[in-house]
Amino acid sequence: DVKVTQSSRYLVKRTGEKVFLECVQDMDHENMFWYRQDPGLGLRLIYFSYDVKMKEKGDIPEGYSVSREKKERFSLILESASTNQTSMYLCASGRTYGYTFGSGTRLTVV
Amino acid sequence: KQEVTQIPAALSVPEGENLVLNCSFTDSAIYNLQWFRQDPGKGLTSLLLIQSSQREQTSGRLNASLDKSSGRSTLYIAASQPGDSATYLCAGQRQSGSEKLVFGKGTKLTVNP
């Protein structure tokens, strides 16, 4: 089975900190995604990547950046964390034939 | 812009009941339709994927159908159990170019013993 691993289940960071969320997949998938999930708003796409060193903005990229130096790893970076970035962050990988999600990172910014 | 709507937002049923969850999308250019399950505080678990050439998929007590002409998908759960309690999300993938998934906001299902 495809495995998508997010490095942390829970994180607490301070306002203004630079935060790295890591995601690793083991199935050689080209496509990787970062979503955030908030009550009442559902899942919203932050960034995605079709290949190494390629990235495209999703619906809500402001305040975030990404890095994909290796095919299996897709990192989400909060350049200067703010309280409105407190959320559940979900990483996914896949191809045309379905996507697999990680278990999520619950980030709290205080 | 593709929009995905799930109705109802919440559903509570007694154990053993058969039930249907609905998903509708505004753009008929759906390529794939995927159903997920999410338990509280957890990630998404894929349940069923219906590819563009298919009309339905089955896995155990679950059956999902896709009608692109009407812009609708349904997830049928037979003989519901308390362990089926979770939020169910559908996500569509457009036909042309983009491989992004667009999600509905989910249906929160509670199965009462």
C-alpha cells in the first residue's frame, strides 16, 4: 500500500516562527499536494507539485511556500507563522488513479 | 470553477439501516470521483475511486456510483454499523489538464447502536 508520512501529528509554534511541515511518500508518485482543513471551510489547496522542483499555487498560497528537492518529499513552509494559520494540514500524493493522504499535522500557532 | 456539494451535512441513523450519501458537482467535466472517510482528528482514508470510464465501484458494504451527465455521485452504505461513524468526503478531479482534487465539505455520519 502507498504510504504518505507526515513528520508530526501535533505542533505548537509561536507567532513569527518559520515552520516546516514535511511529507514523504514511498510510491514514486509525481503529484503531491498540501491542503489545510478548517471547520466550515473544508479542505483547501495550498500548493501542489507535479514533479521535482516544480510547484504551483493552489487556492490559498498566501503566507506559505513549498520545496520539492526530491521526488518523495514535499515540504510546506510557513515563512512567519501567524495565528490564522492554526489548522489541520494534510499532505497527499498520487496520480490520475487516485490519491493517498497522510494522517495530518495539527498545527497551533500561539 | 468546479464546486462540489455534499448533502446532507450531517446524518444520524440507527444501526443496521441502509443509507445514501450524496455528492453533486457543477462541472460535468469530471474525470475521476473519489470517496474518502475521515475520523475525528485524523487524515483521509480512500474508500472508493470511480474512474471516468466507470459508473460504479463496490467494496464490501460500500457502493459508489457516478453519473456525469447529471453531475452526481452517491455513496451507498449497507447495514450500517457504529464503526461507520465518521465524516465522508467526496472529491472530483477535472477532465482537462489539472489533476487537483476539489472537495466537498463532507457529510458527518453517526450510526447509533
